Amino acid sequence: MRIVAAGKALWHGIVAPTRVQEATTQTAAAIFAVAVLLVGAMSTWSALTESSDPRLVEESRVLSQSRMMSPVSKTDIDLALPQRQFTAALGGALMVTIFTIAGLAGLFLVLMRFMTNSPVAYSQAIVAVSSTGLIVCLDLLVTTIAHLLFHTSQAGLHAGVFVSPLDSPMVFTWLQLCSVFSLWQYLAIAVALSAWNGLHRNYGYVIGVIVWCVTRLILGGLTFVGWIVSPL
């Protein structure tokens, strides 16, 4: 069954990325769907759980205002009811997860082909990225617990621990992406694709680090541009 294959792929993504290739490309849609639902549900739980802490709510408001692409205005939407809050959080989480997985798969497809000259297919990239869904869920779990324990989004396994989210929101938003779990995810994706295309896993380690560094630099550049154009 495709659901069973999706579960195996997600498990292999967190414990044995070289075995992700055991999932056929025909199950790519099922793996993608399961990963989106899991990550979306965990993101929703994280957002609703942290909304009970006034300090975290204030930091989230400041960070949202500092982003280059602000979320859609909610002035015409009544989110007073708990079920509406849940629906809004879940809908937003699912959309972000879908675009993130699709975009990351495309990025790895291009860079893997460029650096290794391997015939990587987009279905393989989708499976590899989706199989790391449990890593993302673990990241959200650990991060949410740390936020609640220390009552600040500054806590966590990321470089943002050195910057206050209220004093430097743009810099913090970028540094928060430089996390242990994000590096783990990129390494797992690259190792999975390398093994799938007959390359040694060491290629995956190198490619994963390179892609991770490139994306962090690009995001850092966007943050710098946002800081320049932002009003004083």
C-alpha cells in the first residue's frame, strides 16, 4: 500500500537516508501528501501552543512585521473563535509546507544535476525532500518546547540564540534558519539523492553542506536587502 510505503520513506529519511530509494517514484504523491499533512499538523500545533504565551505572541508579531513578504491582512477576518484560529493556522501551515517542499525539491534537482551530472528526476527530489518530514516535525517539537520553557523564540538549536528577536528581528529571522535540524535535513536529502543515483554517500554530505550554505547566503542577502529598504 502507498500509505505504508510513505511511512517507510519518512522513517528511512530520519534513520537511513540511503534507503529512501526503496520507495518508487509511483508513490511520490503519497509520500508528499503524508509529509505535508504531518508537517502542517505539527506546525499548527506549534503555533496554537505558543499563542498561549504573551511574550512569544509579541515576538511573533514583531517578526511578522519585519518580514519582506507580510502575511495577508486579517483585519476583515474574525479569528476570535478557537475553531477559526485552528482553521487559519492549519491552512497557512499547509500552504507554506507545500510550497517549501516543492521549491526545495526543485533546488536540489538543479544543483544535484549541476554538481554531479546525475540524471536526477523531479519525482526523486520530491520523494527525498518529503522523506525528511519527520526531521521537520522533530525540529518543531524541540523548538516549541524550548520556546515555552524559556518564554522566548530566541531559545533553540539555531544561531538566533545570539540575537534578540525584538532588537534585531530581521537578523534573528535569518539566523533562526541556520539551525542544526535544517542542516540535518539538507544532508539527509542529498544523501538520499546521491544513493538513488549510484553515488557514494560522501557526495551527499558535501552536496548537502554546499546547498545548505548557498541557501543560507541567499536568505541572508534577502534579509540585508529588506533591512536596507525598510523604513527607519
